[in-house]
Amino acid sequence: MCVDYTDLNKACPKDSFPLPRIDQLVDATSGHQMLSFMDAYSGYNQIQMDHVDEEATSFQTDKGLYCYLVMPFGLKNAGATYQRLMNKIFKNLIGRTMEVYVDDMLVKSLEKSQHILDLEECFNLLRSYNMRLNPSKCAFGVTSGKFLGFMVTHRGIEANPEKIKALRDMLPPRNIKEVQRLNGRIAALSRFLARSGDKYLPFFKILRGARSSGFQWTDKCQEAFEQL
């Protein structure tokens, strides 16, 4: 069930609880000998709604009027609420043997022989809070894997092959939206591109001048695109 909570979100005060910085989590994960990637099963739905707030999530169907008893997707503060809970549950493990970004969890071990013990600590906490994992999205005891859009391994951080392919397969942009998509894909790989700012400066100039002169794909843009 997908509910549009636009009006409800406008009426809700913003929860300013910060999400972790992705680059810091990725840096803290690389270089470990053994990794386990875990994903919560319908993570938001594992958090109970406060009884007084349940009616605010109401939605109507041809069968009647319903409301959520658990936290649904689409609420403005759902991510902050979930991250706060994760930080509370794993406060003694985060930064040591775990990294958590909302419902993406990772157990890391510098030594392979320690990994089972590190997983046991994590599982004990999951069990005590009755949290469930999605087995189809978990990978245990591996030496590398995707985490928050990056490939992390015992050797370090590597570019995500899927993001590289997406950039290589792009055709020259034909409108502003496609330029924005190109800039987004370059930004996702910026830490692996030497002088990345110089490389996509022509594309940013297109966006900056679009309001006054419209979309203009120049020879310099084409040259920069081919050099990527």
C-alpha cells in the first residue's frame, strides 16, 4: 500500500536528527578482512506508531478507512526516527564492529577468526529488540560487497561497476534533465576521478545558463563528455 503523505508531512515539524555521512561510513568499512551485509525486513514497519499518532496516517479504500499501527514509508521523519533507533540499539558496536545507515547494517572484522563473535554480538541485540532481517538481501562472511553505493573490500574502496557502466552507456544529453542525470552519475564517482570538478565544469555551466539561454550543448561539452 502506497499512501501520499504530502499534506501530513507539511504539517509535521522537521526532526533534525542527522543521518550518518556516507563517505565516513564507507571509509570506516574498507580494509576489513571479513564483512557481513544485512538489510532489515520492511524496516520501517518494525517500529510501532505512537497510539495518538495512528489516526494521522489514515487512508481510505473501497473497503473502508484504515490507519497504520506501525511506521509506514513516506513520512517525513521516518528516516531520522529509524536512524535514532539504530544508534540506540547498536551504540556500543557502531564504529567498532558495525556501521549502520538507516536499515542498511554491516558487521566488519579485521580478522576472519573474529567475525563469528562479532556477528553474535549483533544478533543478540537484534533478537533482544525483536528485529527481523531480510535473508534475500543479506550476505554473510564475505570479503567484499556493495555498501551505500560503493564496493568495499579488504583492499579498500572501489568504484561500483554498475555506476561505471551507467556512465559509459550514456548518450550525449539532449535536455536539461539529462544533463542533471549526467552530473549525478559523475558525482557518484567523483572520489575516483582525478580533478573531477574540472571534468564536469562545462556541464554545470549549462545548468547555470539554462534559465537565460536555454539548453545549449556546445563543442566543449561534447569534448568533455567524450573524455569521461
